[in-house]
Amino acid sequence: MKGPAKLFVKSFGCQMNVYDSQRMADTLAPQGYAETAAAEDADLIILNTCHIREKAAEKVYSELGRMRRLKEAAAADGRRVLIAVAGCVAQAEGEEIVRRAPAVDVVVGSQNYHRLPDLIARAKSGGHAVDTDFPLDDKFERLAAPSRAKTRARGVTAFVTVQEGCDKFCTFCVVPFTRGVETSRPVEKIVAEAEQLAGAGVREITLIGQNVNAYHGAGANGSARSLAQLLERVAQVRGIERLRYATSHPLDMDDALIAAHRDLPALMPQLHLPVQSGSDRILAAMNRRHTRADYLDLISRLRESRPDMALTSDFIVGFPGETESDFAATLRLAEEAGFAGAFSFKYSPRPGTRGAEMADQMDETEKSERLYRLQEAIERSQAAFNRGCVGRTLDVLFERPGRYPEQIVGRSPYLQPVQIEAPASMIGEIAPVTITEVASNSLFGALEPCSVSSPCNGEVGEPTGPARSGRPDDRHSEPGGGQTPPRTAVGGSTLPFQGRDKTASVGA
Ligand code: SAM
Ligand code: SF4
């Protein structure tokens, strides 16, 4: 008897796509699709794509070449495979994808995932199905929720999309074109999702959005709530011990949100706050609407509110017209801000954006050279931040087994991966760990003898001397702390984004 149809989903880009990919799989589960990690076994392949930089978009076409070969091999065996392209490349290029890659059966824009079952049915009955409208119906209302078992299998941390789209129109960025205008989900829908996640064992939620701190969703009485209010409400969900949010724009960091980092114990002392450039001239050309001084003032207010705050950032080098002195200002900012990590990218002109039309586009070699210098500064800053954790006792949420027997991996409050020797039965628990060593992206430590969960207060613990730690001989073998799960975020491993020119951030 033939088993269930198999679905392979590959996500490119940011954590919003990771979340969307899961929701697509959830929506297709009642249609009989079971997920597989092997593309060659799949009956339906979905590539959930990213358009933020040219390199990210081109990657999709090379991946489509590989998927076409799988589809042809399956056809030779008498098996029909459908290929769907979702996400921002789908939204931006629509029909053009089918012209460039005729093996594609379905193209679905980022607002239309709830229509996937229909689109697949149409493609099955012959021809291509393309849907890149910005519909009036709310996809979140129509997307199926995951089963409890599926949520459990996805681990003890989860993303929840609370906001989509962006109205800021930074001159380098395609997001306002691919994700549309800014919208926020109502508070109670988010709370219901958080309760369902908590019920399945999730302990940490990251609220995500393209511009998450512009959140202004309706509260129970219909009036708009801010992100600070939303965080306060989600923190009341039983079982949710930790909250984070990403990605934020400096302009939308209001006083209430800054105060929440002091007042809300569940809110982790970690924030991804992209600055993009340290030059006022370039910030103005980017339409960021804040200055270097505004940004520095903001991070000092954040540190007043929460002194141990781990700040990470995004930088773009080689924006049109960036002079050596503009770049020097960026480098100084990266050196002065004390970042716990940052993503840095070479500027990539994107079709339809104002930046792409600007004169003085820079030479790629010069961009690469500046990127290299910036990344050296970021790495120094990150290493200093990580070194500062040695000897401290940090509360770690254990997320998954490590590479070795008896090794487990979790996250510090600052989103750094932390590896220790402990039984897998501790996965899902939060326990104090004394940090004994650091590698480029990971910390190593030992459980405190009395491993009782307690909120991280950022205080420096007493050094405890040598202790049990993750495999000392191997721990430096994988730059980037090869144990980091594919969340990104924030500068986080999640932070946010995969496919970056370089990630050098906490937890990233
Ligand atoms: N909303 C966030 C903010 O306001 O900073 C950023 C979200 S964007 C999806 C993620 C990062 O991609 C940006 O912070 C920026 O550093 C980078 N990025 C966006 N467009 C880019 C481009 N055209 N070239 C290079 N990097 C880009
Ligand atoms: Fe893009 Fe962020 Fe600017 Fe919006 S605020 S246009 S998402 S970089």
C-alpha cells in the first residue's frame, strides 16, 4: 500500500521564512502530506525563498536546477513530483520564475500560503499555478495549526510571527515590495498560539516580524497594543519562561519597550538592533531616519535599563557613495558599541529600490575589502563579549542533544549556544551553568551543583575552577560553533538570517 505523500520544504533567508515553512507544512498535513528531510523521496518540493540580496535570489535558481533533476529521475520511475516556489522571490518574480525554470509547477507569494492546497490541486490537473496577489483575507486565519506531536518534535523554542511587512522604505531594501504594507496580528490570536506552543512543551518564544517593534495589533477591546504590551501579555502564558523579539528598527524602540527589558523577567537581555552604517550621510541616503548619535544614545538607554544587555546589529558596507571616511565612521561605531555580535553584508542593489538607481555604485573589490575589515572588528567585539562570560553562572535553556553522547546544547540569556555534559533528560529545562571556556561562537560550561531554575540577573558569578565541560579536544574544531541550530535569529542564530555574507553574532 502506498504511504502518505511526502513533502520536502527548504527555507532560505530569515526566521520569518522558517516560521512560514512550518505553517505551510502544517497546512498541507491535513491534505495527506508528511514531511521528509530527503528531497529525493518527496512528491512535493517547496523552496521558500529570500530576495534580500542578489546572491540569495540566485541561490534559488541553482537549487531549482537540482530539484529539476530529481523531478526528471522520479518521472523516469513513473512518479510525479511537483515543485513549488514560495516566499519573497516568488512574490517579486511571479511568472518569470516559470519562464526561467519551467520545471516549477506552483509559484506562491508570501501572503498566499493558505491557498497552497488549491494551487497544488490546480497544478496536478495540468499547467502551472501562480498566485502572488496581496489578498484581503488574512492568511493566519486560514493556516492550519500544527499538531501537538509536531510542535513537540520541533523543540522547546519557537518563533511566532506577530507582524509582517514594512512601511519604512529604507532605500536598499526590497521588503516593503515583497512583504507589503505593515500589518500586525491581534493580541489574542498570538496569545492563543503561544498557549498552544506552551501546551506542547515550548519554553521560549521569539516574536518575529520584519519590523517587529512597530507592532500595533488590536487588543481584546479593539484598541492598538504596543510590542511592550504584547510581551507583557505573552509573558503571562503559563509555561513560557523566556521571550525574545526580532527584528527591530531603532526608530520604533519606545520607552515602554526599553523599560520592559528591566521590568519583565521573561524578556531576555538580548536585542538585535540593526544600525546599517555609522555615517550620518549614509544613514540619510539609506532613509534610516536616525543618526549615529541617536543610535548610540538609544543603546546607552537600553543599557541603563538592563546593564547586561547583549546587543547585536546588522551592517551594510559599500552603499552607493560610501567614502573611506564614511566607512571609518562605521568601523568606529562597530568598535565602540560593544556589540555581542553582528551580521555584515556587502550592499546588493535590488531591483525597484531607490538605492539601485543611485549614482556612485561601488566597486565589488572595494566592498569586499571593507567587509573584511568590518568583520574583523565585529569578531573582536564578539570575542570580548564571550570572554566576559567566563566564570559567570548563566541560566541556560537546554534545547537538544549535542554531537557527543552525554552532551547537550542550550542557549544562554544572551542567545549564545552553550554546550555541557548532562543527560538528554534535561532538554526543556532551564538550569544555571558556570561558563568555563569560550570558542568563536559557543560557550562551554558545567552545571551548577544545585541546578534550580532561576531568572538570569546578569550578575557575575564566582569562578568555580575547572569543571565538567563539553569535549575539550573537539570544541574548537568547528568555527561557528557547529552545534548551533538553524534558527537565526538575531544576530542570533538565529537571528535572523541565513545566507548572509557573514554571521558573527550571538547565537547566530
Ligand atoms: N527590518 C530590519 C531593519 O530595519 O534593520 C532589517 C530586516 S532586513 C530583512 C535584514 C538585513 O538585511 C538588514 O538589516 C540589512 O542589513 C540587510 N539588507 C537588506 N537589504 C540589503 C541589500 N540590498 N544589500 C545588503 N544587505 C541588505
Ligand atoms: Fe527593510 Fe527593515 Fe528598512 Fe523595513 S525597516 S525597509 S524591513 S531594512
